[in-house]
Amino acid sequence: MKRPPATDNMSMAMSRTPYRVSFFGGGTDYPEWYREHGGSVLSMAINRYCYIVGRHLPTFFATRHRVVWSHIETVNSISEILHPAVRAGLQFMDFDNDRGVEIHHQGDLPARSGIGSSSAFSVGLINVLHAMRGETINKLDLANTAIHLERDILHETVGCQDQVASAYGGLNVIRFGSDGAIDVVPLDLSGENQRKLENWLLLFYTGTTRLSSTIAKLLVSNLSAKSSHLRRMQAMVDPGAKQLRNGDMESFGLLLNEAWQLKRQLSDGVTTTSIDDVYSAALSAGALGGKLLGAGGAGFMAFIVPPEKQPQVRGALSRLLHVPAGIDFTGSTIVYRQSESLQQV
């Protein structure tokens, strides 16, 4: 049996990474679009989080690697790990089987529900793997690495706004250049207007989930046919940002309604009869506008509602779970780090 090294350096780290609510410009963050036309979105990281704990397993454990998510995996080779992002992330960052690794995931909100959970996971995983090595990574590199992991290594059909929102945090206009450059412009709302946005925003979970890449593939295959819709949706980003800076939530809500009417026409699967019923009920009760988050089909819905109308809206949607949410300004953060050595006796 191979003897352990004289010094077994142990390291542990925990990352906390926010989910996001996207308001305007979704669809223009796909490289298939912005490489030709440029893209921009208005997006907000929220104070609901994905937590990932990573550590090196001591050599006396019977198995080499352990991954805890909706399954518990114990394997002896990274190539045997079922979780695709964990397997690919460890391989991409040159972790090997000489040192055991343990990864735990927990989330405040359910996966596949339109709040950017898969990208938050990728961002948090990359952050924690760097931290385990005693390294830091800046927010732009963190976002770009997560995009590379999801699109180029895992070959997922995903846009690029979620990784940026989770890495940076805050309320931002995110611009994508035709050369692939990413520019993040914080809105820097006044305290009063920040509170107004948070007070007017209602987030509801419909109780259903979906695999977003299926709907995203339909969208990407239909981009040229829906170019007029995408151009109009992209053109809403700057007016929406201006309305938030001015505290004009009434106009912001109405513009969001217009954006949803365009988004629901982008491809089959964006909406369903039950989603349309929820949306109609919310507007009838006093919501000014809203949208289903993510690629579509299921998950969370966001509405802009005057405070005096919120009891009626919550009552009309009483069968759904209301999830309070504010702005997160930290982005993906290492909230715990420990390193120590175990000496062989």
C-alpha cells in the first residue's frame, strides 16, 4: 500500500454565490447573437445563494473523492464523477487523483428554476477550487472561466449574463461586444431608489422546474427569425436602467410587461397556459408588469407591483410561494478558508 506523504496539507474553503433576476435583454447574451450584433442586459444579483464547500480529503479515507449534491458520490477517479460541472471543473483546473477532493453543494433556491442556478454553481465551484489552492481570481476572469466551462467544455446552450451576474453581484447593465469583451456597468442607485426597487419587486416560485438548455436550443436556432424582437428587447435595457436610476417604478413595470410580451414570442416553450394564467392573475390584481425568469417554461416569476397593491397580488397568487429578495452587492465570495498540515506520526 502506498504510504501517505510525511506532511498532508489540508485545505478547505466555502464559496457563496448569488442567483440573479434578469429584467431586460435576455437572448442577446448568447454568443450566437452578440458576436454579430452586440448584446446587453439589465440584471440584478439577489441575496439568495448557492454555497459550495471544497476540501482535500485526508489520505486515510477509503475512497478518493466525494461529491454531495442531490446524490452522494464516492469514487476513486475524477473521471467517474457523475456531476458534469464538478467533473469538468476539476479536470479543467488540473486536479488529479493523487489528492482526494470533497465537494458539497447547498442552495437557497431549487435548481432549474430560472434564477441562474447552474451558472451560480459553476462560478462558485471555480472560486472555491482556486481558494483551495490558496489562489484568488478576479471577477471578470471568474465569469469568463465559468462561461468557458459551461459553453466550451460542457457544450451547454447557455447565455453569458448569468455567470457575470453571479461573479460580480449588484444591479448592472452588462454589455457584450462582438469581439467577446464584457463590460459591466453598475447602476449605483441612490439608497432611496434601491429600496424602492426592492419594495416593488415580488418574486414567486411556480413549483415547477425545467431543463433550460432544451428551450435555449430552440431560441438559438430561431435567432435570425426573431431578430426584430431581440433588437427591441435589447433597446429596452438603457431606458429601463434610466427608469430605475430615476425611481420611476411605474414606467419600469410597464416596460417589463412589454418585454415579456416580446419574450414569449421568441420560441415555443417560453411560456405555458399555466404561466399565462398566473401572469394574467397578477396583472388583474394590480401588478404593472413581470416575466418568467430564465429561458422559460417553469420556475420563478418576477413582478413589479406598487406596495399598496401587493396584498391583492399575493392573494391572487396564494398557491405560489412568495420569496422575498433584495440586491446582493458582493458577488461570488469566499466566506471561509482554512489550511493546515497533518503530520504523520
